[in-house]
Amino acid sequence: MPDNTVLERLRKAVDANFDGEVEFLSEMVRFPSLRGNEAPIQDWLARQFSTRGYAVDRFTIADTPLASHPKASPMVDADPAKSVQVVASHRAKDPTGRSLIMQGHIDVVPEGPTEMWTHPPYAAVIRDGWMYGRGANDMKAGVACMIYAMDAIRAAGFEPAADVHLQTVTEEESTGNGALATLARGYRADACLIPEPTNHTITRAHTGTLWFRIRVRGVPVHVAYAQTGTNAILSAMHLIQALQEHTKAVNVEARSHAWYADIQDPIKFNPGIIRGGDWASSTPAWCEVDCRIGVLPGTEVKDAMAAVEACVRSAQGGDNFLSNNPPEIIWHGFQADGFVLEPGSEAEKVLAGAHQQVFAKPMEERRSTGVNDTRFYGLYYDMPALCYGPAGEGSHAFDERTNLDSIRKTTLSMAAFIADWCGLREIR
């Protein structure tokens, strides 16, 4: 752990820079960086990194050999050539410490009807110590923390004694391919820290995620003769109900899982988008439902996919139309494994020490029923992958917000972690 003198220098630097950090975060939130529209914020971030003296690498997913990677997820509804990633590197001269990747995603989910927000979703309104906005919590606050933690080290008169890569990526909310693209690009380190909004806890485990689209086709007739045609929407509903029952069965199995046994119903199924039909007085000839279902750590993705397909095949036999006109399943996004950060890594011990110094209490752990990017580093590249970040509320919801005092403290704990993990050198 950094000694008290170093920690106090870092604390003063964080406090001195904090107004700038809040404005930096506000500027990020003002970018509506929805899927496919991330380039403007990424270009802005690349300029911000460049002015700080980092070596900046701006590239798209299409610029990497990601397509051949066995863990890449299909990007059916997005163009890899428009998905921009940015890596800003501090290269230590004659490095003596341990290297580090800090990675945050800048893609956000749709805001929904704006009239249902208290404040405009991209206005970055600050009220009573909170900043409101889509992406403020998930996870632009964490991105601000990692950037300003490095700023604080420099402002305190130090630099890391090892290489540090600051990565801002896309696709976290849909495939994870942005993070995987940085690895395909060749970036490696002795540890990775992803500052998702964990309320200052370490994410011990996360479930995986599958995205799929159910496509049903039918025969339209005038509704007055509905019995002579089919109703694709009702047939799709029949399949959704079957998948709900399948999810219940998986959650029964989860009661014996090593990490999720005491978490009620850790596997979540969500039919998130539905499209169908052409006319209220015609039986719908088509329906598509975009769905998401979780995957327990240790379950092979291909096995979870096969279980979904088997459920749909079984259910179609109970529908007169579907039994002769099988629905189509399209795998179009996440094919993400679950991940467990096994206790005891040196990186986690160092982070726990930094957290203790700043918050004056032990770092607690959480187990997530959502997915994050740590799986790529921990499962496939044998890298300690820590998910730890600030506090906030309302991810993916109306009135999403992040707590400003938490950002200040998390920035300091991250700076203390960098100081211990990478080592520091006085800037002369």
C-alpha cells in the first residue's frame, strides 16, 4: 500500500481536480453513445488522451482479427467497421512494476420515452450530489474515475513505474466484442481493472448471457375468419411461456451451484423487444421476439444454446401451427460465458488494501446476475480481472444516476491501487 504521505498527496490531487472530473463526466454523458453511434465520444476521448501525452490507438473492431476468435459474438445488427475502440497507453521507461489495463465501456442502452425521465437523459443534470443521465452510472462514471486516477498520480508528482493502458470500448451492452477486440489487437497486462458501478465492492462472479431472436411466420386472414388462419403473435407468446418454464427449471438447478446457490433465481429470462403484424383486423402473419437469458458460470455456452433450442422444439409441438411450421431461432448478440474471480489473487489483495485505506473498511464482494467484460481477461487470457467501481442507481432505467462523492472516493482508491500495483516514480 502507498504510505500515508503518498496517499495524502494523491488525495489532494484528486480533490484539486474534482471539479474538472465532474465536468469531464458531464461532457461524456452529453454524448448519446448508443450502439452504432459511439464514434463521436470515442474521437473526443482520443483527443483528451492525446492532450495528456498518452500514445493513442484508435481502431475499429473490423481492424482486428476478431472474426476468427472462438469467443467473438455475432454482430447481426451492427457494423464492426463503425465500432470504434480507443486505447491510451502510458509506457514506462525501464519498467519495474506490474502492468495494468483499466477498461471501461462508453456504449449506452436506449433511453426509452424521454418524457418519462425527470431530467432530459443526456443533459447530465446535477442535483443533491447526484448526476443524472443515461450512461452516467453504467458506466461513464467509472471511465472518469480511471482517467482521473491517472491524472491524480501525475498531479501529485508521480508516474506509474509500469505500463498502463486506458481502454474505452464499445459493444459491452450487446456482445462484448469491443473488449475482445483490444485483446485481439495485442494488448496485455499483469492485471485488468474494470470500474463498473459496483458500489465499491469486488465482483466475485457474474453470470453469462445469450441473446436470440425467435421468428414466427403465419398465414394472415381477416380477423372475422381468424379460425382459418394463424396468429403469429399468439404462437410467439406460447414459446415465451415455454421459455419461462425452462428458466424456472434452470434456477432449480442453480440451487446447488457453488457461487449462486444462495441467490434466488440467478438466471433471468427477458423477452425484450417484440415486433409483429401489419393490421389490427388481420391475423398477424409474422412475429419476432428478441430475448435474453442468463448462463451460470461453468455452463458451456453451446450447451445453454442447445437447451434453448430444445425448449422451443418441444413447445412448438403444443401449437397447431408451429408443429408444422417450425419457428426460427437467430443468435444475434451475446454468447457470453459466466465468470468467477477465484479468491486470493495478488491483484485483489492490492485492491482490497487500497480500498481499506480510502474507505476505512474491508472491501466486500458481490455476485452479479448480469454480465461484464472481466470474463475475457480472466477466462481466456489468464489475467486477474477485477470489477470494482463507484456507486449509483438506475442502470438501464429511467433517471439513471451516479453519486458524486462516491466518484471522488473511488478515484482515490483506484489511484492508490495503481500506486501499489504498478509502483510509482517521482517525476523530475
